[in-house]
Amino acid sequence: MHDELARLIAFARRHPRLLVLTGAGCSTDSGIPDYRDAQGQWKRAPPMTYQAFTGDAHSRQRYWARSLVGWAVMRAARPGPAHLALARLESAGHVELLLTQNVDGLHHAGGSRRVIDLHGRIDTVVCLACRARLPRADFQSLLHARNPGWQHHHAAAAPDGDADLDGLDFAHFDVPPCPHCGAGMLKPDVVFFGENVPRERVDAALAALHRADALLVAGSSLMVYSGYRFAQAAAAAGKPIAAINLGRTRADELLALKVQQPVGAVLHALAEAVAPALNR
């Protein structure tokens, strides 16, 4: 690890303004499982799609039943070493923008301020009819009230507040409508598979990439195009790319440097080296 880390430190010193793109690997130390293995393949069934969620009532019931149980993991998660190190790097002036594919809000909780949540936030629920938003914690109370007993189910933790509740009957799970308009369908305020990332987020991230000296990918395989596009854009603009990831990334052939070590430990060491004024 020493040689790889030394090269990463040198990379950050040569390119002091970084666009940092993060993925699920940054949050595994916080107890939130990731999606993919070292080869970039799904560890489990692919996540819910927008089309299934909006078009099939049973899929919606299954999603919210699993979320009712899985939300406890998201609610209890606290920033880990990757989040804290990136906040420290930002405070030292090394982060032009932090662009995260995660929906857990842990970069904000860890102290980062220049953040774009590319895929939204799981701690908010949005009505697809009237566009009203409410805190996920408030919606959890509505789910509990309409489905007494479900909170007592136990399940293995899964990515982004999901839970493994297979084998249960979801047909009678009661999903409440929007409390504001009384009828609208409620959805977590995140970008599902099959749904487009809002254009303004993409444009703001590309503008930051234009200002940055280089791209640093942390804890992402970049298998999803919404993240991979920024590696493509950096390469097209002649900006070097470094990645910290345990395993393959979709952008491996574009990388100037790759560190295949746990992202939290590597980022902590990087912050120790290039942000010495903030030590202790």
C-alpha cells in the first residue's frame, strides 16, 4: 500500500483542486452494504426500477415493507473515515466539489459543504403528484401506524435502507398516499434505475470538473453511467483520473492511477499528508 499511497499523495499535490466522485465504498465502514463485488457484478438482485415502482402496486408494497425494516440502518449510520477525510480535504482547499452517487447524506453529516447528491437523498420522500416533500422519518411513522407489527420483523441489512424480507406476503401492506394532496404516490427522493438524473445536477458537476485539476474516484466501480460519464468527460478534457476502489472499475483504461485498498484508510492517510494544518 505504501507505494500506491505515495503515488496518490503526489497526484493530489500535483492536482490540488479535485473533483471527487464517491460511491458506496465510502459508506461500508458506516454499516451500509454496497452493491457490487470486486468484478463490478451485482452481489444481489438489482435495485428497484422507476418503471416497476410507479407501474406495479405489488412492487411498491414490497419496496416500502422492506424499507420500513431497513430504514433503521440508514437512520443509525454515522460518518466513517472516508466522509471525515473528505471533509478535511475540502476544508484545506483540495476539493472543488464532492459529487456523490450515495443517497445516505453521510458526506453532509461528516462536514463536507460543497456536495452534489447526484442521485438524491433517501431521508426525504416526494409526492409524484403535487411534488410536496416530507422527511423520511415522518413517513416511517405513517408506515408504522398503517402496518402495526411490521417493525418487529428482523432482516439482514441491504444497500440504501433495503432489507431482505423475501418469503413474506406483501399483498396487504398498506402504503399511505401523500398527506399533503391526499392521493399522490410517494417515492423516496432518489433517482431509481430507469430514471434520469436532473440535468441541473449534471451541469453543475461538469462545470466543477471544468474548474478542477483532476478527478478522484473514491469507492465506486462506475458501472452506472450516471457516474461513469464524469470519467469520460474528464478523459475527453485531458484531466487525469485517480481511483481508490477495491476491484474493477468501468473506467480502468482511463485511469492515471488506481489504489486497490480500503477507501476509508486511504483517504484518511491522504488527508494526513496533504492537509497537515488540520491534524488533530
